[in-house]
Amino acid sequence: MTEVAKGPVTHATIVREKPLMNMRQILLMNLGFFGIQYSFGMQQTAVNPIYSFLGASPDDLPLLNLAGPMTGLLIQPLIGALSDRTWSPRWGRRKPFFLIGAIGCSICLFLFPFVAAVWMAALLLWVLDASNNTAMEPYRAFIADKLPPQQLAKGFLAQSFFTGFGITLANVSLFIFQTLITGATDAGIPYWVVGSFILGSVCSIATVLVSVISTPEIPPSPEELAALRAKKGGLRPALHEIWEAIVEMPGELRKLALVYLFQWYAMVCYWQYVSLSIAKSVFGATPEDPGYADAVAWTGLVNGWYNIVTFLVAFPLVAFAKKRGAKLVHASCLLLATIGLLIFPHLANKYLLFIPIIGLGVAWASIMGVPYIMAVRMIPSTRYGVYMGIINMMIVIPMLIQTVTFGWIYKHVLGDNPNNAITFAAILLACAAAAMMWIKEPPIVRDVDDMLAMPAGGGH
């Protein structure tokens, strides 16, 4: 093992020869991401329609989704800092956190479709999001812990693959169950929605258990273990470490925050208003009309299709990112999504919707993998957990801004028109692509020798 100073000497990058993993091992390691992303898929497609079934107003949707950004902002950096400080010979470093999160997700997904009022759905969404975020952040650090430098791109884009696969199953299940299951709960939530949530409850815990059982974590070296034991535990030291990491954040990582501001604000706009947009432009329906249920089911198919595109292109993006650079690849993917979403709300034929949404599928694969390829080159390995949590803050802060600002924008600027919300999302994705070109990409790390040759600060 060799230590390479990267930033402050108290937070070094520990460079060690990690064994190469074959494709089967990488897929098994990331399988739990499938269950976690099924849960996110249900949030993207089914939670907002449940609010609508329960009588919520469309301009209240951003505030009703406040749970996602708030729990992500509070929980992920904290979990990251705590997992950096954790080691159990039996349970490991990251596994206890995403196992606890998966159990919480399973319970919440099972209970969610049985809510009877908007306030009950909002409260349960807070618990569900807290569980999702507890599971999500350690999974990012788990990849960086486990894989050698030359396989990091493949590891992160394997997560993109399972993101697409998990969300695809969530969305397609809504369409399939609608054709098989009839009836509704007393609150008016269709039983086919209930079926999709229960399937997600099973997937969430089962896939994480496979990853936990099949993939051992790499034990810390004696030096790392001594450093862990020397650190003070508890909430206050963890919060101090988060603040310290933010202050010492590499400059190029700060620029990535601007990209995230635009792209994640845009994605939340799309998720919140796509079913309403399809209902308006294709079915000529509002949430009060019987045809809205058909729009929700078709939205599941559309979202399922773009996530199929996501897992089809995830691994080819590895080669493109290595050949052309992660910066150019991500900017190009965002522009494809921009074009697609500019066309999307103007189509009245429901089958034509599958063509422009391909651009969003390509961008979603990139969003979930490519920026992490760059970010992991910028940060010291001993702080993977806390910095992956901070990167998630870059995701949830735009979401939080969206929840408190977009209701007013939707009503007073976009004319209460969900089609305009989709167009607005397209413009923001174009801004994200432009901001991406401002970043100076770190050198590509292919092996340990490359990492040892990098200057302090990850190449900056």
C-alpha cells in the first residue's frame, strides 16, 4: 500500500493494489442498486399520481415532494461521514447502512398505497426518502472502495445500468398491472398501483441482500484501522468533517455543482409534471377526469422506455467516456435530452412520445454515472463517503430550490400548463450542458502508476 497526499496531508488518498473484478462480480455488487432504484422509480411515476388521486392541487406538488431534497440534504452527507468512520469485521463499512436503508424502503413501499389522505402520503414519503438516502450514498462509496482505478468507470455505469433496469420495472409494472388488476382502495387508489408498490417492497430488500452476501468489503489496512480508531465518533465530529470537506472541496468539483443545479432542477420538473403533460396533450384529460388513470399508466410505459434506453447505453458510455472524455460525453447527452423534451409536449400521438424521450434516456444514463467518473479523480480515497454525500447535496439542493420556487413559476410564469413545465426542463438541461464545458476534466486514471503520478489535489 502506498499513501499519496491529495489535498491536506491529514486526508490522503490510499493507493493499494485492488484485485480486478470480472463482470459477474461487478453486476452482483451493484444488484442492490436495482432494488433501490425501483423505489425511486415508484416515487418518480406513482407518488405524484397518488397525490392527485387523493385530491392534491397540481401547483402543490413541488411542496408535497419536499421530503426528497430535505432528507437527501440532511442524511446523505451524514451517512457518508459516518460510514467513512465505520468498520465492523462482521458487517463491514458501507453494508450496514444500505442494508438498514433497504429494510426501511421495503416497509414504506408496502404501506404507501394504503394511505387515505394527502398528509399521510406526504408523511410516509419522508420516511421512504430517508430510507432511500440511507441506502444510496454508501453504495456510491462502496464502488470507489472496492474497484481498482481502471474499473471505476465500469462500476459507476453498472449503477446506471441498474438504475435504468430498476426504474423500468417500476414503470412497466404499472402498465401491466393495470391490465390485470381491477378495483381500488377506499381512498380511490387503484389496486394495480398497490401491486406495483408491493413488488417494489420485495425487490428492495431481496436485491440488497444478494449484494451484501455475495460481495465482501476490503478490510482496512492496519494504518487505516488505527486512523479510524483515533477519530472521535458521534454526530458532532461527523458534522465537523462534512463542513471541513466542503471548505476544502476541489475547485472543479465546485463547478460541477452548477451543472447539477440546472440538471436536477430540470429532472424534478419532468418527473412532477410528465403525467399531467401526457394527460393534457395526448388524452385531453385532467386529474379529475376518468382518462387521467390511462395517462398515468401510459406515463409508466414512457418512463419505462427511457429507462430501457438508459440500461442499453450505460456500458457503451464507458467506452465513449474513456475515448472522448467524461465532460464532452455528459454535455452531449444533456443536449440530446434537451432536444427530446422540446419536442415531447407538442405530440398528440401517444406512440410518438417514445421517440423524443430516447434523448432523456441517454442523458439519464450519463447523469447517474459519468459525473462520478470525474468526481472520484478529484477527491481523496479516505473521504469517499463524505464527498459522495456532498455530491448528493449538489443533487438535493436544486431539488429543494425547485420545491420552494417552482409552484410560483408554474402558476404565474408557465400559465398552469404542464406542457410548459416540460419545455422549461428542456431549457435548463441545455444550461447544464453549457456549464459542463466550463469544467477542466481531471486526467484519466488507468492504474496505480497513473494515480501515483498525479499532482496533489487530483490533478488540479
